[in-house]
Amino acid sequence: MSAYDLGSEATCYDHATLQYYLNNLGRYNVSSGHPMGSLNGNHPELFLLDSAGNRIYNQWYSTPSTNRYSYLMDFGSAAYQSYWLTAVKADIIDQPWVADGIHTDLCTTFQAAAGENAIPAKYPTNAAWSNAMNSFTQAIAAGLHGYGQKLWCNKGDTRSAAGSAAWLALDASANHADVLDEEGAFAVMWGAPVWFYQESEWKSQLDTLAATKNTKVALYSHTQLVAGQSGTDNWGQPVTFWQTLWYSLGSFLLGKNDVLGNAYFYFHGGDTDYNKIIWYDEYDHIDLGKALGAYTVANIGGVNVYSREFEKGYVYVNPSATNVASITLPQASQQLTHDNLFSLPASIPLVSAIALNGHNTAVLLKSVPTTSTLDTQAPSVPTGLVGTAVSSNQINLSWNPSTDNVGVAGGIQTLGEGVAAVEAGRVTAMENIG
């Protein structure tokens, strides 16, 4: 369990809020016992400025008409990092409601995801911003760990090469966060009922998930649709709620490291579900066991189809908007869908090939024996037995093949013609297995 606090921002209107409602530093004009004093009164240098010298604020969480601002602080400076840690220790860690750690919001990899109204003059490029943010994360991770607390950071931006590199650099550092989260994984509700990333962005998220070794990963996928609802995605294609869930979950299964067990998946639909923890039947009824390797890619008709084999089945994902008419499976399998999750495995038909439409996932179970395929009938008695005397101490025997309704042991369909020599009371069989 973790408590919540903003990382890179501080508001100008929460200084009178009680600590257990605070959710940010809340020390704009009052120190609230902070040994470094207030932010606005004692440390104006900790506010990030644009090129014109104006303080930068978050457009999404500020209301200029009522003088309510969430200001961007100089997260890359050691002074602000120290200020943040001291405030969080007083407000959360040294309180009766202390949790296991702190969920720190707005630790964004790049400025564009932060919602700010201007670019900081101090961190004008993505690289400068990202390096400063990693410095902030490393500093507060070290500080919180010293207090016996864990750190969960909302970081994101794994869909670009630079964002993935920043994420993995933090993961490899000595003072990394305990959990990094990607709030926009695979399929999102921003800009359309469902927004599917282009393949290169989707693959970057997949590979970042697979490559993260030291940090736990929390991935959030979402849609504006609610269960049972349909709409149109950003590619102009029809899309459903369940399609989006399966596509996102299938993508997660392709990339998760199930040896480390360090990845977690969350899905929600509609604005009202964002603050809920919802458990879908898929989480209980899709059990493929351990992965037998990393994902592979096959180009089928110009479309890259991604797949991964597990102990009990396969996952196939089509991350493009182009439908694939037929994919030949490695073995006859049973395809799971949202509608047959509660069906007995024996009732799901075996298929040797599947179609996979754009932005869809197929989950398949390796075929299991059913009562209709078990070999319950013995092979037939061989016929046409013929004995031929060769000498005074040898007789050769031959016979016609035996047959079986399903197959003999080892999956062999027939026993071929046989030859045996009886020599001095000993039978030497020389059966030809057909």
C-alpha cells in the first residue's frame, strides 16, 4: 500500500489543507514546520521559469481566473529534492497513517507529458528534462529507502526510443524506483474511444517491459468504452470494449518477464472506472503457464504478427490496422474468447489456423485429449497367419497388418506386416511398423 504525493509540482492553494488530504507539499506561503521555510517566501529560486522569466504551471490542474496554480518546481536541483524529502517525511512517513511507500506522480520522462504551459529555460530539451527527472527520482528513491519506504513513480513515455532509454537507464541505476508505471500502455482512451499506437510505438512499450530487470513495472491500459460497448478507434475502424481488453492483455503477455515476475497489468473502461480496481473474468480464466521463450515475429502478407509460446498455449497479437486472413498454428489448438471463457475445454473446437484482425489478440490453448480422442478400443487381431518350414529347427511366420480406430501407442496408426522366425523354441520378431 502506498500514499500519494506530487513529485515535480507544488500548488499555491493547499497550505491550509489537513495533511491526510494534502497530496502535495502544500507549503507555498507557509513553512508548516519545514526547516527550509516556505517555497514562495523563502525559495523562489526553486520555481522553474520560462524564457521570459515567468513561472510555469500545469494547464490541466490550474485555474488562472481564480489564481489557483500548480507550479512546476526545479526537480533537478538538490535543494528541491531535499525540500521534497523533508516535507514528505513530515506529512506522510512520520504519521499514524504511514503506508509501505509513496506513489509519486508527475515524474514524467519528457515535458510534453507533464501538461505544463511552457518549456523551462533550465531544461529546454527532452534530454535535459529527462536527465533532471532521473536525478530527482534517484535522489528521492535513496532518501525514501533510508526511511524504510518504497518509491512508486508515474514515469511513462515508453513508446519512444528516447523515452525507453531514459526508463531503462533509471532501472539500471543504483538508486532506482521500486515501481515505475506506464499510464498509457498499448491502448488508451486519449483522443478517441480507443487510441491504438502505431506498431513502432507499441513495440517500444513491449520491449521496455521485457528489458526492465530491477524495477517492478505497472502498466495501465484503458478505453472510453464500457463493457459491451463499441465505437470507432483512431484508425477509423470499429472497435469494442472486449477487443481492447484482450489486445492490451495479449500485449502484456507477450512482453512480461515471468521469470522475474515483476510486471503488473491494469485495465479500465469509461471515465467513472478510473479510480476503481476492477477484476475481469479473463484474469482468472486465462492460464497459459510459464512462457517458453521471448516473443517471435512472423511477416504474413506484409503484416508483422507477434506470438509467444507458453506451457499451455499461445498468444498472437496483430498490432497493425490490417487484417490477417489466415495464420497456420504450430499445432491444433482451442481458441479462447470472452464468450467461451466458462466453457469446458473439451467443448471448444480444435483449429489448425486462425484469422487475426487488426489490433486484436488471439489466445489459444494447446489441444488436450478428450473422451472423443482417447484410445479406448484395442487393435484388431492380425489375420492371414502363414507358417513356412525352413529347416528341421526353423519355421517362419508372417501375417497381415493390425488396425486401430485411433492409433497404437506412440500415435502410430497401423501395425504393418510381420515376420517372425521360430528357432529352437525361441521366437525372434521382426515387425515392420507402418
